Amino acid sequence: MSKKITIEPVTRVEGHGKVTIKLDDLGRVTESRLHIVEFRGFERFVQGRPYWEAPVLVQRLCGICPVSHHLAAAKALDVIVGAGTGEGLTVTGEKVRRLMHYGQFFQSHVLHFFHLSSPDFLFGIDAAPELRNIIAVAQENKDLAYQGIMMRKYGQEVIAATAGKKVHGTGAIPGGVNKNLTLAERDNLLKGPDPMSADKMVEWSLGALDFFKHYHKNNQQMVDNYASFPSNHLSLVRKDGALDIYHGVLRAVDNEGRRILNDVDYQDYNNYIEEEVRNWTYMKFPYLKEYGREKGWYRVGPLARLNVCDFIPTPLAQKEFEEFKAYTKGKPNGMSLHYHWARLIEVLHSAEVMRDLLNDPDLQGNDLVVKGARQGEGVGVIEAPRGTLFHHYKVDDNDLITMANLIVSTTNNNEPMNRAVNATAKAFMNGKQEITEPMMNAVEVAIRAYDPCLSCATHALGQMPLEVTLMNEQDEIIDQKIKG
Amino acid sequence: MADTIKIKIDGKEIITSKGKTILEAATDNGVFIPTLCHFPGVPPKGSCRVCTVKVNNRFMTSCSTPAADGMNISNNHEEIVDYRKSIVELLFVSGNHFCPACEKSGNCELQALAYRLGMLVPRFPFSFPKKAVDASSPKIIKEQNRCILCKRCIKTIKDKEGKRYFAFSHRGNQLEVILDKQMGNTISDKLAKQAMENCPVGSIIYKGKGFSDPIGKRKYDKKPIGSHIEK
């Protein structure tokens, strides 16, 4: 008899989602979906508010990477206050923002790898659920857990020094920043008490990469084949093609590496990107207009960024990037679990950039804000840890916001995550009449690779719960398991 | 020394001069009594009641009650602190105060008082009133969601001829402080900034200032409200 499986909630991701998988009479997977069951509404909340509130208000979407929303909104408002599109700020303004962003990139990626994903690698996908958490990681591999916690703390300290506090600060304001980095703050981050120094973060980032590469070597077939499928990839890149998570132009490549969006100005994103609504989820499906819904969908995030950029502008991460690229002979990499590899290369890159920035005296400058001719509309785009993040605002003559549109990183990954769920469900559940817990975790592992932030993506309330329902072709529930 | 009088606040003997209010006498002698509608240099009205103390076992507003010889005043008594807290809570529930996105956060007297009085969550239900934002002036935003009707702007923001920029409008639970449209269009930069400064909450916003005070440098980031008075 045909069935529908529901996995709810999806665990060790940020936000609340569920998965449904339909099986036919022979137990073959016919359809699977990742549903986002939260609703938020920030695009409406900000309407009627003074535009300078947006970076502080909209960042409340998330407690994990609020800096991304804070900065994307600030970048959009830079345009509105006439400070240009990312390049018009003072050197201190831009560099303090960069330090804030790389700090949050570092802590968010570390949180995802060590706290959320490392249990899968350390204990295996089919390990007992009570082992798959950071406490068990700490008991099994004390050093790994300790480093993960301290690396995250370091990133949070960078945010606190630049934004005023670790979560939901106010550092970026339209046209610049409201503070520089004092010498005391710099010294504390550069050469803080062991292990909280910039050098140690670089060293530990290399260690984390080694951990993953060792796992990959021992589980090559599984890692490479897990939810592996071709796709387009989209991200910001610096004008010279370098990886740049703060500012650049929009570039997309297809699965062969051909450019299908060629370094365009993100102020015109509306000309290139369209969003589709489907009635079973609160999360939209963006795609490249020119290629339509079927062929225009794309991946974003660490894997996409490394597929799109030409090089990484820091030496240690560049070396790792070359190894990463060589693995697929220079072609775009479509292996979902390689997101972790790409993410850890970005952790190393962030550690290097933070170290370089902390040694830069521009951070102690006092020229913090730029303003010019007021505009009515602005777009801010940034590479959030989970991918490309778009903020778009319109402001009236009285300085109140009249329109806000956010395309959040996880939303951009909606189609690929659904495909990853489908691929994993087929691999693990085809022909099975009983759902086992490891099968459900296998689906979650695929979703987790994308590090989705479901709360941000839907514009939520509640906890972070995965539901798997097994239904027949008449949509009758045969079996259902809920985790939370 | 005929002008000198003696009062006691929470058992502490204070020598002050005749004609001072209880609040002035307390402030001069390092005793903090919370206020909201009171503004130095403006005749007190005692309308917000946050400065209430017990004088010889009777509730009185300290900003408007002259100190008299021999008064025995209770200020930091548990009952009075809770009474003040309930007033602050009422102010929170009768407006729409979303501190996380308010640029006055850290500089806001209502928020600072709530922290000082230990308010965690109001005991009263939120009323979520429908309030407007008047952004028509080129210099000022009048954010009615955050107004506590203290009248400080009405009393202190005037032009050279003494004409007021702000006034009460409507009555009862519709009462609000509005900015005169014509005067709002011509208000000077200096006066607009002064209006924001004099407002105890985030109801008067000087346009374009937005979050320019970094966290850590705001008025109440390091020390609670009243610390500068206490000895």
C-alpha cells in the first residue's frame, strides 16, 4: 500500500520545518517535500517605520546571523542616504563592517559545523539519537567540542566589539558605522588571553578542516554520493572574481561552470531574479528569470560561493580552495555534503581576514559616516553564512519605509534542499515498509548540509522541530513520526 | 537659620531650605526619587505620579510638595517601589513600546526606570492601541506609539516669542501630544534636537540621527538611572 512519511520537526537546523515523503504501492518514493511551517512578516512590520530603524528591527529575524540582516539593510540604506552602493563608505566605515561580518561568518559557520553537524560525522548517521548532540561530542572528543565553543565565542566577541553587543547590536547605521575599533578592543581580539587570539583561530580552523578531510577520506563514497546532483550556483563575487562576502557583483554559473549571470549590479536584482509561490510551504522558490522555473533554480551558500568565485584572497584558504577545485577538476561541485568542506574553507578564510583586519590601523579611524543626495529606493546584498541575502527598501519623502522585500539565503536554497530531500529519501527509503529513526536522520543530514535558517526564510514562532509522514496515494496517513 | 528645615527620608536626616520641594531636597542630598514628567526649571505638576513618596504615612508627589520641617518621608519602601513599578508598567501597556528597535533605547528614561524598578513583565494586559506616526515635519518624527503624555515637550519647546511647538489634542483615551504642522515645518535644528533630548522616551525623534550613539556610550548603559544623584 502506498504511504506518506512525515518527518517533523527537522532537528539541528535553525527554525521549524517538516518533510513529507510519498511512497507508491511498491514502496518507491514518488514525491518528497520540505515544508516550512512558520510565518513571520518582517517585510510588513517595517512598513511605516523610519528607514534608519530597519537594520536594527529586521535583524530580529534571527539570533544566529542577525549581523547579515543588519548589514544587508544598512547597505540598502547606504544607497538611500546617498552613500553609494558598497564602495562609498569611509575606509573605517567599510572595514569595521567587514570585521563585524567576518566575525559573524566565523561564529555562524562554527556553530553549524561543531554544534549541529559534527555529531553526524563523529558518531555516524545511524547512531543513537541521544548521541547526536554537542554534549556527546564533548564526551567523545573534548578538544573538538572545546575548540568549537571557543571559536564561536571568538566570533561573538568580534561582533560585540564592532556592533556593541554579541546579538542584535547597532553598529551599522545608514552611511557607515557608529563606532570604530578601539586599540584596547583590537589588542584583546588580536592577542587576547589564550586561546582567544587571531592566530589561534587560524590554527584551529586548519584543524577543523583536517577533521573533515580525514572523515571524507574514510567515507569518500558516502560523502560524494549523498544527495549529489547538478545545479546552477549563485553568489556575490568581488569585481576581480575573488571570494568576497561583504560586497561585489552578482554572478551565477551553470553545472558546467559557464557564466549564466555575468557580474551584474545587484541594484538591478529584480531584472534577473523571480520568486515562485507554492501552496504547501511559506517559503518561496526563487529562480533566474531568463532560464525559467524549471532550469533557473540555483544553489547558494558555501558550496555555491566556491563554485562561483575564481580565487580566495587569503593564502591559506586559497591553498585549500585549489585542493577543493582540483577534486572536481575545476568544474562546479554538486555534492551536498561538500557544503561542509566549503564551509570550513570559509571558516579558515574568515579567520585570516579577521587577523588581517585587526592589524589594519584604518579600524581606528574617526571618519565614520558618509551622506549624499537622498534616494527613494535602495538594494543591499550580502553573502550571509547560508548564502546570498537580498534586502530591498523604498522610502517616502517623510523618511518612512513604504516597501520592503527580503530574499533570504535559505529561500534561495529552497529548490536544492527539496531535491536533496528527494535524493536522500529515494536512497534510504525506496522499497522500505517501515520508517526507522536512522532513515529520518539521513534525510535531515541532507537538509542540514545546507545549514538552513528556516525562521529567516519565511518571514516564526516556536521551537525548532522534523516530522515525517508516510501517506498512500489517496493522501491517507499510513505512518507518522515526529521529532521535537 | 530661620530658612533651614529638617526632614527625614528613609530615616536619613536632611537639612534643606524652606521653599524647596521634597524632590529638590532629596536630589540636593544624594537621594534618588524617580521622575518622568518632571523637568528641571519647569513648574511641577505631579501628573505622572512616579515620584510619589509617603509623607507622614500619606501618599504625596515629591515634585510638587514643598518640604516642611519635621516631615518623615518614606521613599525606598517596598510598597512605594511596587506602586511606582505599577505606574511604569501601566505606561508600557498603554502604548506600543518595542525597545529592541527604538533608537532611544539606552537613553530612554522609561526603559531605564523599568530596569531600575526591576520590571520583568507588566502585570497588566497590553492594550496595543492603534497610534500614528507623524513624519511630516522635515526635522522631527512624532511617534505616538511611544508617547507617555508627560507634557515635557509642550512646556519646554517654544520659539523666541514663547509660542509652543507641541500641544495636547483630543480628549480621554484619545488624548495625544501633537506637533503643530506649520511650526513643525520651520523648527530649527537646534530646537528639534532639544525636543528629542527633552522627551523622556522615544516619542520625539530627530530625523536622521538614528542609532548614532553606540551601545556602551548611551546614558544608561553602564549605570542605572539616578546613579548620578546618589551619594
